[in-house]
Amino acid sequence: MTETPLEWLALARGTLDRVALRRRDDAWLKTAWADPRTRVLVVEDGRSLVSHDPDPALVFVPPGDAPPGDRWLLGVDPAGVAYFGTAAPLPAIEGTEPAGLRRVGALLNDRDSGLLTFVVALEHWHATHLFCPRCGAPTEVRSAGHVRTCTEDGSDHFPRVDPAVIMLVTDAADRILLARGPQWPADRRSILAGFVEPGESLEQAVAREVMEEVGLAVRDVRYLGSQPWPLPRSLMLGFTAKADGDVPLRPDPEEILDAAWYTRAELREAVEAGEIVAPGPLSIAAQLIMRWYGGELPNMPHF
Ligand SMILES: [Zn+2]
């Protein structure tokens, strides 16, 4: 059977050209910043200003109104308009409100969803990499916000992204494996996920996590798609896998409170009865579950 890829992922929709070669082009950057068409996206604690008319849309400020501080080149749109990001207290603009990815990441248009995802990721990286991991001296921003350089030893440091695998596991009867994490509400269930370890392939990470969390061997690990998840700095890589053989689930009590197999009818009934709340459409988990289920589940939140 061929695997169809995931068609829509809320945070993987960015449309701008990132123009990475312009990041060290000081003359170009200066011209772009002087252009009144240029737009600046201010971010504070993972949120930017959004207007509703009626759909949510990011609210930008022109460079002349931008707060002082480091600015990061985010990209250029097809009309040649440049977009920058900066971390600062959000300005007071009538008719706007602060919103983060969990609120509006699935609702914004493709361009804005990509911009907010990018700026939130950069904000977190800058805020947590003020000092050199080699010598402890302060770092400073270079390359229009895409490198931090040590002021003592000159070493360059690049934005961090942590790969994490998330996998929809099915058994021989095409039932889906859903589990509940220890910190989750009683009615929350999702598919298994975990971070990739150093020296490990994605496929090995899928197999290891499923074995660790529920004691199950898997085969036929297939990649379906990815989306950034800068909450705070993951890249989610979505897979399917099949249970190898018919062995009982042995959930690791430290990681999984309970785990069970569901047919489509059983999952629909559990959701309709309010026993299970499925993940919202922002997540790659929801897209993997819908792909298996064959559409949206009842009562699925639309944001
Ligand atoms: Zn250093």
C-alpha cells in the first residue's frame, strides 16, 4: 500500500522566500529597512498582535514605528515586501489583541501562520542563547538575527531545532493505538511521540519510543510529513508504523497512564460520549488520526 502524505499541517504553511543570502548583505538590509513598505512583526512571550476582520490576521508596524532592538530578517513576499521580526513589548494598537500559535496558528492565512511560527521560534532561541555554550561569554546577534556570535572566542551559534517523532501505530485489525500521558486531563488521548536521541535515526527513534512506552515492537515505519512546533523548539516528524505481532500492551507507568487499541467505531463512540477529547487540528497528531479515521471526528475543535 502506498502512503499518502499529510495534506495540511497548520504550522507548515509559510509562503515567504527566506532570502537567506541577504542576511549578510548589509546594503540590501539597509535599503529594505528604509523602505516604508517593509513590515515589522513584534513578538513578546510567543505572542504577536492580531486583528479580526473577521478572520485573524497579523498586525505589523512600519520600520519607523518599530521598537528599538535587534531585528531579524524573516523573508520577502512575491511583491518584494520585506518582513522583519523583533522581540519587544507589544505596542498598543486599537482593534488588536495579542495571540500565540495555539490560539491562531491554524486560523491565520498561510503567509501569517508561517511568519508567526518563524518569529516565535527565533524569539525563544535568542532569549535562551545569550551566552556562549563554549566559554560563557555574552553572544551578540549577527546575520540579521540568524546567528549569535561569541564576543570572546568568535564562535558562531545557530538556531536550535529539536527533532521529535510522532507515530500512528496500528495493529493487524487496523486499530489505532492511543495513550494518555501522565500530565494530561483524564479525557485526553493521543498517539505516541518522543524526542530523537543523539546518534539515532528517525526510524530507530520511532521503534525505541513505542517499545519504551508500551512494550511493543513495530515494523513498516513510514514517514508522512513534518511541521515545526516551536513550543518551544521542536520539529515534529510524523510516521505510521505497524505493530509486529499480537502482544499485550505494557505501558511504562512513568510515561503512559493508559494505552489501548481503538477501531474507528470505538473511537467515534468514545469521542461522542465525551470519554475522549482528540487533539486539536493545530497538531500533527490530529492530522495523522484524521488520515487514519478518514475525515474529521465528531466534536473536533475547529481551532
Ligand atoms: Zn565563547
